[in-house]
Amino acid sequence: MELYWAPPPNSLPRSAVDHTAAPRRSSRGRLLRWLLEGADTRGVVGPHAREPSEGKHPWYRVMCLTGVDYFSTLGYQPGIAALAAGALAPIATLLLVALTLLGALPVYWYVARRSPHGEGSIAMMEHLLGWWQGKLFVLVLLGFVATDFTVTITLSAADATAHLLENPFCPTALKGRQIEVTLVLVGLLGAVFLKGFKEAVGVAVVLVAAYLGLNAVVIGVGLYEVAIHPHVFADWRQNLWAEHGDPLMMVAVAVLVFPKLALGLSGFETGVAVMPLVRGDPTDTETNPAGRVRNTRKLLVTSAITMSIFLVASSLVTTLLIPAPEFQPGGRANGRALAYLAHGLLGEWFGTAYDASTILILWFAGASAMAGLINIVPRYLPRYGMAPEWTRAVRPLVLIYTAVAAGITVAFRADVDAQAGAYATGVLVLMTSGAVAAAISSYREGSRWAARGFGLIAAVFLYTLGANVVERPDGIKIASLFIAAIVAASLGSRVWRTLELRVAGVDLDAAARRFLADLVGKPIHLLAHDPTLPRPADYAADEADQRGDFLIPADELVLFLEVHVRDASDFTDVLRVRGVEVGPHRILRAEATAVPNGIAALLLYLRDVTGKRPSVYFNWGEGNPLLHLIRYLLSGHGDTAPLTREIIRRTEPDQRRRPAVYVGV
């Protein structure tokens, strides 16, 4: 026996959820309806919740969807590596590859098993911590996720602009307008999402295949040039020995500069996030999607190995064949090292084709990041009560994120190198979180050796993150702004929405239903009782007091009502009610996220299923009302009587249909 309510009137407007309203509306109403169209219900508890509706695809096609972000870093990674490490760039890149294959890959191999529905390491940390610690930690991680994805949009657009402006066929009028062109690309991305953008796996496959194919040609020709001009390799090796002396010093310096290359680790969190799109086995179930997990692991391994090969080869040919001054800001290889080789080794027409491919995949990488951003809020914040219900709609979020991306573009002057630190910070925080989650989870499962291994990987990521933050603090500054904004807005929303019903449904067990069946044709009297007084004598004394205070006739049955708070940090859940007998007394024991909200939901439920207005009876609470309010916000307890009355008033506008709330001494 269950009952569910639609969102209260103070959340999504009727126009956002009901398309049967009268056709005559103002232009403002049409605009609001358009903005709130297609609200996402992921994270909703109860029958309104839904699984993603996208179709399933073979793992190698889904790999291309993650690859538009991961593989597109080839557009700027070799140039950033050469700028950071100089002649040592190939060795530093080898360290990056080692951490990819021996660190990030094992972590997300494990995360894929623990989050088969695409929750990722963030949800793992939420479940491991629990209560308010888990919620606040998720808010912090979401700040870094916002940093990662937003800078992906701005950095990718800036690098696409660099490829466009450096092309010899680019109109002269665009030269020197890096910021303006980048802002146009960011704006176009937002406009596409406002119109209604769906990630097209087929488009991603074409872009990734073309881009990797062109890169393979450029790198292959570059390696051929190195082979037929052996003095290039000899000169590079001589410079290494002259600058660093011995192999140990080279490794030491490579370790020091390695954090600057960490943006080449991106893509793993996205690889797990797209798991719902991966086709599993016909025998898979929602509780045991073994085939989906196995195929996602194939995706992760294949993409990691492919990217590792391209990273090492591209770093080698660009370092050996491009003069060092060209990597510097203003140089022709800055942010576009492979494009520089494509034009120089294969001619302007091939170079232009390479530029077009790079611009498209970088733009699509921004689209992938925007899709990730607009999926974050509906998945977490409304479920926590930390965002208004309108944030389940895509278009308002697109407007907000586009404005933020435009601000970051202007702040960094569309400079690829300047944004690399912020991008790496977001990536490294997520990977560190994933490694820590894997270590804690493995330890709790009893896998001590796995826990030690993941702990070691977490320590390496933590060093890399710390070094990156010290060297380039812009990332932590941007993340701090995102975190502060998210926490402030989330806590404000939580306070604002705390008097909503906050119950997705009511579920009574057989005993509770039997208690109610015995009240057919009779008044429904519920006596609110303190769960910490469970003895028969406590119930008897409470019943005597309540009957005397409220003049309840002795021949009318009463039910005691107790509400236990499971986790006050949760915002919405199903109200589960059990019937219990203690001596001659009958008790309805409910579990809710907050006591007043649970009582209000049960009263409205009883009204709807019985057709009668139930009555609930309280004693006044003792103590400071302000302290009661703070306690209610943090623990779900408080001065229950007035809060229950106010929640019912807000939920039911018709005073004649409201359940009766009585308060005595």
C-alpha cells in the first residue's frame, strides 16, 4: 500500500511537468516553460525515478564517446610537455604513461565493479562516509568536478581557436582575436545545448577515428624523419646528458616536472560515467551487470593503452623535430605541436585537414564536458535538497555554465598553457578520490594487499596534486570559488526547502495496515510518542495524559506514532511504517529523514486512503525555539508540533482538507 505525491507547488511549476494546461499563456510563461522543459528525474526517489533512456552500444563505440575528451588532449599535451620539461619531455611522458597503466587503470578497474550504473568514485565516497560528512565531501568533490569540466570547455575552445588562427588559410580579420573567437565557440556550444543536444555516439566514432588516423599519419611521418636523420636523435641525447648529467638526475627532474603533465590522465572518470551506455550480456541484470562491467573494463584498458602509445610517440617526435623556441608562448607550436608538424611535414592542405579534425574533436570534447556538467546537479543536489527542483532542467544550467565558462575564458585570456594547471587540478582530485575510495572499500572487504596498493597509488596522486597546486595555484583558486559557491547555494537551498514534504512515498507493513483496518468507520487518533520511552508503563502514562488533555473518549481507539530518523542528511526518501504491539498498546513506527516531515506525510497519506481527516496530538517542546530550529536542520528533530503544522499548511492549501494538529501541555 503506497501513495506518492507530485512535486510541491514551490518546486517545478505546473508548466514544467504538465503539458495539458490551458493553451493561452503569456510570453513570460512560454519562456519559463521552454527553460524548464525536460526536467531530469535521476536521483528522484519513488516512481518518478527513472533509468537513463539512452540505448546500449558496443564498448568500442562508447570508448569513442569518452575519447573525444581523452584523445583530444593530444591537441595540446605534447606542447605543454615540451614547454614544461624541455628535452626531458619524452622521459616525463613515460612516467605519465606508467602512472596511467599502473595507477589510474587499476583504480578505475575496481571502481567500474563498484559503480556499474555510472556513479563513479564520487558516489563511492558518499557511501563510505555517510551522514553529513558524506554530503559535504561530495559538495567539495563537485567543486573540483565543476573545475575539471568547465576548464575542459574553455581550454578545448582556446586550443581549437589556436589551431584555427594559426592555419595559413585563416582570414586576416581573425588574427589576434584569440579571446573573441574562443568566446564565440563557447557561446555556440551553449546555444547547441539550449536547442537540445544529445550525445551522438556515431558522431564521436567518426571524429575519434578521423582524429587518431590523422595523428597516426603525422607521428608516423615524424618517426620516419627521425629515422632518416639520425643526427636529430643524437643531438637530443647529447643535450640531455649535457643538461642533466646522468640517468638518475634525469628521472629525478622528470618526477619534479611530471605534475605539469598530469592533464594527460583525464578520461577515466568519464569512462566510468558512461557505463549505462555500454552493452552487456543478455543475462545481465540491474543487480548483477557482470557483462557491462567486463566490457567497460575493456573500454578502459583499450583507451589507456591507445592513449599511452600516442602520448609517448607524439612527445618524442615533437621534442626532437620542433625547435624549442616554437613551444614558448607566441610560438607557432604553442598549444598545437602536432599541428605544427602536420603543416611542416605534410603540407598546408594536409595540415588544414588536421586542423579541422582537431577543432571538431576539441569542440566535441567541450560538448562532452557540458553534458557531464548538466548531469551532475540532477544526480546529487536536488536529492540532497541542496538545489531547487528547477535545476533538474537542462537549459537553466546551460545558461549558468556558459556564463561561467565565458568568465574563465576572459580571466585566462583564452591561454591554453595558463589553464592547464586548473584542468590538471580537477583531474587529479577526482583520481585521488577514486584511489582513496578504492583503498577504503578494499580494506572493508578484507583485501589488505589491494588496499595497500590503492593506498600507494593514492599517495602518488596526492603528491602529484600537491606539487601541481604549489606550482600552479590557479586550479585550486578556481575550485575554491566553485566549492564556496556550491556549498553556500546548497546550504541555502537546504534551509529554504526544509519545510517541503520531503517524502517520496509511504509504505506500510501488514501489521500497520491491520491497525488501520480496525479503524474503518472510526476516528483516527495518533498520539506522538518519544521513541526513547519504550516501556509499557511509558505508553500507558502517555495515553492517560493525552486523553485527559484532549478529551479523547475512552471508547475510541488510539495509535501511538513514533518516527525514527535514519540519516538526517538525506532529504527525500520513502516513509516506511511498521506496526508494533507493546502490551495492549499499538504503535506505528516510521523511518524518515526528519520527524515533522514524516508525521505530516503519514497524516496526508491516511487522509487520502481513508477519506477522513486524521488527528495528531503533541505536547509542547521545551527550550529555545532557535536551538530547536538548528537541531531540526541538522538532525531532523526539533519542536515537532509547529513544524508539522507548517509543513501540512504548505503542502495542502485547502484548510478544510488539512489533518488536525493539536498541542497540549
